[in-house]
Amino acid sequence: MEKSALQIARAAYQPKLPLALRGALNAVEGEPTQSVADQEEVEKLFPNTYGMPYLRFEPVDGEMKTQQMNVGVILSGGQAPGGHNVISGLFDGIKKLNPANKLYGFILGPSGLVEHNYMELTAEIVDEYRNTGGFDIIGSGRTKLEKKDQFDKGLEILKALDIKALVIIGGDDSNTNACVLAEYYKAIDAGVQVIGCPKTIDGDLKNSEIETSFGFDTATKVYSEVIGNIMRDCNSAKKYWHFVKLMGRSASHVTLECALQTHPNITLIGEEVEAKNQTLDDVVTYIADAVADRATRGMNYGVVLVPEGLIEFIPAIKKLIAELNDMLAANQADFDLVADDNKISYVLKHLSDENAAIFKSLPLSVSRQLALERDPHGNVQVSLIETEQLLAEMVGKKLAEWKKEGLFNGKFSTQHHFFGYEGRCAAPSNFDADYCYSLGFNASMLIAAGKTGYMSSVKNTSKPVDEWIAGGIPITMMMNMEKRNGEMKPVIRKALVELDGNPYKYFVCHRTKWARETDFIYPGPIQYFGPAEVCDQPTKTLTLEHE
Ligand code: FBP
């Protein structure tokens, strides 16, 4: 495989480990934990893994060695920069414990476990992928692990390969599956530990112990670079309004972080739209007002950031999606028999009048996505909805009306962009390279400590790596009950943008100035070599959250 000059130089980078992970260590137990909500129901569903204590690793004298063991690893869900470093950290960790230990990768996500599709990850293979972006070392997939026969099929291959522990690298849905699997294997005394690792560019898998999910740092730096480039183009030509949709299925963390890095004129935050009970028309009016105001000062240009999950936060659409979910779950068999061309009218007939009216008012491309196309976890595929275009068109119509009424005298020409996939496989920033390597290495220590149902946790990450704190948190601690496909299920609670949190409050203090003036910041591309203030800065979100 021919490599770029950067790939070759980057391969030589040795990710840093926190002090606590550099030698022998001791697992110190903290307080027993509780799930974030619905404690009774969650405890009933996880009798063997509920309530376990926090763990923190502390350095001790001596050497860490284990009996020979094999470990399996799965990359699950959407790609996030640094996945290969989780695997290389895990590989180095288990080899340090015993050079005879082996690592097996299951191919193309959780389906590799069920379908017995795997490969041994040797030193030669792992070395090819150190500090690179992507999940291509073994591939990823979105198969949902939820049925007993899937767990049993998986156990067959785990036993055949003599695998003692399985590491699942994934987001909230995948780690929910990891938790269910850990509980099942413990309940049947299968002798297989399951450990999770917090991945997702969306940044919505976090709490006091998981300060950030990996990939968020790199992805937001890539998006901020290109947003900055667009801003410079915008400020040079002074003739377009750029509508930029940013990935992040539900929470608006990616959009908020990019706003903090680049100072766009308008930034929509889904969580705020929901809290203010805004309609689509309220959002459109908010943008049109800012456009009209800039036009009075001759500035017929600007940049608008739109989170891809916005549509689901608009309360009326959220209600519609909830009814759609229940209706489709109750009528699935019937619905599957309806011809494709008749599906939309079937949906309309089965919705309440209020929701049918909203459904009808949406462009066909949006209603199709809401009703017909879901991912295997039942999520609406918001990255396929062209919200940026929808908003630009609606703002254009409103401004045309205002023009007739003499309320708008400017020009309004638009460009649309969607940044998502281009950030998910970038070469990990120094932060993600170190963080991911530490998460993987730490996972090997959780395995050595005999733990199951834990997520690898590395915190204090706004400080230098030496001071990072390694340990584990029970996954059940992050659970609550939510309705999925018409049934209440235990799932990890998504961390949304907190409207009383520092990052959002900082943004609110500055957004009026950013809207009126042209205060763009141009972050430039991620730097891997050079002064620490250029190469090693964590995200603004992380910094503000830990001020
Ligand atoms: P994960 O939650 O699995 O990390 O995936 C996140 C994400 O990148 C979302 O931001 C986006 O909406 C979705 O994946 C896109 O999914 P797909 O890769 O299947 O198109």
C-alpha cells in the first residue's frame, strides 16, 4: 500500500499514556453506582451487572502479568477518528500483560461476531494502522445485537477462539448492546467479559466519568477548518449566504463546538429550539431577521450553521416522529405489505389529524425519511435530510415576501454544504491519538482486573496527558428506560447540549455580536507537529466544561 508523506511521518508517533497506565497498577473501587434514571426497572433487567462501583487505576510498584488470554474486538456504528488507536492501545496492553496473548478482530461490526467472520490482528497488521483515521482495519457495521440467538451464536465463536474478553468500540446504541451482552454472559456464567469504549463524533456519549467520546475532537477540527475556509471565501466575495449542515444525529455538540471555533453569523442549536418550543417558521424568521439586519448595513453575506438533528428537536416534528414510531411498531406487518408508492398515504391515514397535517406540510424528501427510512436501531437518518437546503429555501421565500412589503432591501443568494462523512475518518488529532490509545490500553487493564459490563474511562482530559485519570465505569450507570419501536427498553441516555452549561452560555454571550459583525475565525487544518498551542489544544467544549 503506497503511503502519503504525512502517513509515514505519523506512523512513527508514539501516543502518550497517562502516568497511571505506564507501569503496574491497582484497581481502586469507588462508590457503588445507580443508573441515571429508572433505577428499579434497570436493576431488574441487569441483576448481575447493576450497581457495580466506579474503578480508578493507581500506579503501584512491580510488573503486571497475566495468564495467556485471547481478546476480541468489534468496531461498531459510524466511523470516528482514532478507532485504530483504540485497537493499537488494546493490542499493546494485552501484549504487555503477556506476549502470547492474541487479539482477534470481528469483521464489519457486530455482524462479524454473529456470523463468525474474524481475523487475527497481528503486530504486522496493527503497525500498518497506528495513528491513522478510519475503521478499515476490520471495518464497522450497525447490526444491532439484541437477541439471545445472536448472543449464543457469538459465544460459539468466542469459545472456539478461546476469547476471554470482548471489547466493543461504539456509541450509545452499541454500548447499550455491550451492556446487554455483558449481563447475559455473566448470567449464564459464560466466562466472557465485555468492555465498552466511548466512540462517536457526535459527542453525545459523555457524563462526569466519560468527558468526551473519541473522534469529536478531530471531526470538529476538520469541520471548523472547512467552515473557516468558507468564511474567508464568503468575506472575500461578499455575495453568498452559506448554509452549512453539520453531522451529529441528535445532539448539537458538533455545531456548537464549530461555532465556538469559527464565530459564524447564525448558529442553530436543536436543544434551544426545543426548549423554546419553536416552530419551523420561528426558526426561519430568526434567520431571516439576521439576514435582513445585515443587509441594512450592506452585508448581503454570511454563514449559518445547522445541526443535522435540528428537525427532530422542533417540538411539533418530535411529536409527529413519536406517533410515527408507535404507529409503525403497531402496524409493521401490515405496513410491510403496502406497495412503496402507497406507503405515504397509508401513513397519513393512520396518523392523528394534527400530525397528519404536519406530515403533509413537509417536503416529500423529508416525510419519506421520517416515515420510511430508518437505521437498524430505529433512528431517523437525519444525515440524509437536506435541512440546510430546506431552510435556505424557506428563508428565501420569507425575504421575498418582506421585500414586497418593503421590509427587506438586500440580496439573498445561497450556497449549501453538508459536512459529515469527510470528518469521520481524518487522521486523529494529537488529542484523539493519545486519548484513543489510552482508552484501548486501559480496556486491557479492565480485562486484566477481571471486569465486565464496564466502559473504559480516561478523564481529566483538559489537562496534560500525564495527569489523565484512568479507570472504568459500569455501563448500567448510564442507562435509563426509553421507548424504542413501541416498547420501553433500557438504553444509554444521550448527553444533549446543556442550556445551563458553560459552552452554550459562552455562545449565547457572543452570538449577537457574531451576527451583526463579521468576526470570523479561520482555524486552519489540524497540525500534528509543532508548538503545543497549535497542535495539542482540546476542544473549546471540553475546555469550557472544565473551567
Ligand atoms: P455513531 O453514533 O454510530 O457514532 O454514528 C454517528 C453518525 O456519524 C451520525 O452523526 C450520523 O447521523 C450517522 O452516523 C450517519 O450514519 P451512516 O454512517 O450510517 O450514514
